[in-house]
Amino acid sequence: MTRLKKFYFLIFIGLCLFSFNGYSEPQIEHISNSQVKELDQLFKISAPISSSNALQKLDGTLWSCELFGVRTRMQKLKDVRLYQFVMDNKSLANVGSQKIKNYHISNGSLTGSQDTLQDQIKMTSGSNLISKLSTTGKHSKAVAYATCAQL
């Protein structure tokens, strides 16, 4: 199995595990091209998290997210607690369920990386979060988006 196939298989298993750990059941639902474009556009127009003041607002806040698996276009999870940030000097530590645990401000978004994944987070006009999880490397691709509301 190639590394990329293993990677997507592990993401699928991870999404399945969310449903067995007290999270809502995954809804096998087609995510249309227009939904993917809307999520991508919302991410592009959302405000950067670029100041220490913005980081302080995120400190201690728990976020409930709707996760869209855009790579397969068939996975959608609701009420996933992906993010809960704790201030750590000029960065944030994530104690939520997202695999990536350390975030810092980079290129107009709150960014965290681990292995071959990069998670970028921005603030929408309604003070919610939108994140874009992508593979890294020269053929970077969006794997999932999440829209999150403060609890």
C-alpha cells in the first residue's frame, strides 16, 4: 500500500473512531462540489488570526465542529470537539480531539503541523472558526474542512 493510500485509510479509521468515542455518528452523506467550493471560499474570505489579542480570546474556549471529509466527499461528522486551546507563551496548545496539538500564527492563520498534515484555522465573520486540514508537500491537497461554533 502506498504512503498516500495508508494516509487516507488512517484518516477514514480516525473518523470512524470519533463515532465510537461518544461523538455523534458519522453521516454518510455526499458532499457536493458546490459545498466544497463554498467551504473553500469561506476559508479564503475569513479573517486571519494574527494578533496576540486574538490568541487570548481563543484561550480556554471549547469549540463544537462540523467536520467535512472533502477528499472522499462522503463523510460528515457533527458535534466534534476538535479544538480547545490553552495559551502557551505566543502559541496555543490544543487539548481537543484534533491530532495536531501545537499551533502558532503563520501566513494569516493559526497553523499547526504534524507528520504530513497541516491544519490552518481562521475566524469567520460570525466569530466562528473555519479550519482547513491539508496534506503537505508539493502536491498539497485539502483533506477536510471544519466549521466550529463556540460552546
